[in-house]
Amino acid sequence: MLRTRRSLLAGAAGLCAAAATRPLRAQEPGLFGPLIGDEFREPTAVLTVDLPQLQYPGKWNPRPGAMRELAVELRLRTRLEPVREPSVVTAESRKLFDTPFLYVAGEGQLPALGGAAETALGRFLDLGGMILFDAADGGTDLGFERDVAALLGRILPGAALTRVAADHVLYRSFYLVDTPLGRTNTFDHVLGIHEEGRLKALLVRNDLGGALARGESGLFTWPCTPGGADQREWAFRFAVNILLYATCTDYKADRAHVETLLRNRRWR
């Protein structure tokens, strides 16, 4: 049985505290799962974090492998232990509720998901989840942005995407980031829906996944323009911030926690 929203958020805070202060040693099935709570207080408790991506009819995976590369970087740069192969989930699957983070990429239009899927996504958000929408067009086509706004208007009635302020904790949850770069640098801000003291949904429009993804050759698939390697590095940093924000709930707003993460990180 799913826990209440308060329990879910408390469990996520416990995970973040563990990640910031000590190595993780054992596997936990999911932040929304039945084992959340006391397990995080044990000195030997550990959790594996998933980075699931939503599969839907249409171009659901325009940047293959983006979440896999983010998982690699999280493992190198933080004390979190992401799964090596992030999950692919559908909105109707119970696996949707195994973690408070969901990645939804798209290129061009986002097709209608159907009533059951939209109800499930709304429940996911109400229970404490956050959805990251990633527009692969990088600013050349507003179709995905338009359809995401329409979807969120249906599942979060009365809410609207607005600009996330530059001083929001999203820009300092792990790294200090000035601009949300991706494969492109078309936009100097991201859009989000802020309710109940947290971001429930985030829309990035600079093609974040395009900066992260590698091909089978091991080389990055798409060039980052105009900044090249430096721009890609800042895109990875912003992606790390997003994941830390999504998994740490209100604990992420504690500046002392941010400083602890920075002191303990393995990669500099």
C-alpha cells in the first residue's frame, strides 16, 4: 500500500541525509515502496536510486541513454548509488511509484496519454513525486512545451508553468549553477509548477538529455552549442542538481546540507 505524502517526503529526506553523510551499502527498492522509513536510520542501510523514464506512444526516447549517463555521473560525483540501467515505465504501471522522480522526454508534439495515464501522473505528483519534462528540440519547436503545459493543466487544475527564479534552491542543491544549460543555451531559465512548497513539475527547454547522451561508441552523440565541453559539463551539473532536488524534498533547502554535500562529493 502506498504511504501518505508526508511519509513519502520524510523518507526522501532520510535518503538525502544518508547520501550526504556516509557511503551507502545495501539496496532499497524504492522511495515510494513499503520499506521506507526506519531502514534509513540504520548505520548499514542503503538505497539504490532509479531514474525512470516514461514510455508513451510517440517519440518518447529522443535521447537514448541520457538517464544512464546521468546515473554514471551521480555515482561518481555524489554518495548516491543509482541503478546502472534506469527503468522505463508506463504511466499505468505500479513501478511509477517506486521513486519520486520521473523523466519525460519528447520531440515535437506530446500525444494525449489518456485518462487513466493522466490520473496516475496526477496521483504521482500528489504523493510527492516530481516530473522532469525535457524538450529535445532545444528551443526550435514549441510543440512539446505547448502540449506539456496542456497536460499539466489537466492533471493539476488551476496550476500553470511559470519561470523558476534564479535564486531557487534548484540552482544550488549540489552545485552552484547560474544557467540551466543543455545541448543548447537558448533559454536562461526553466519553467516549473510550484505548489505546496516544492516544485512538482519542471520543464527544461535546452535539450538536457542531448547534452548527456552517449552512443554505443562511447562518444557523446550530440554536440553542445555554442559552448562545447564546458557547456556539457554545466549541463551535467544542472542534471545532478535536479536529481538531488527531486529526491531530497524539504531537506534540500537546508544550506548546511548543501555545504555537507559539497564537502563530501568525490568528484570536483
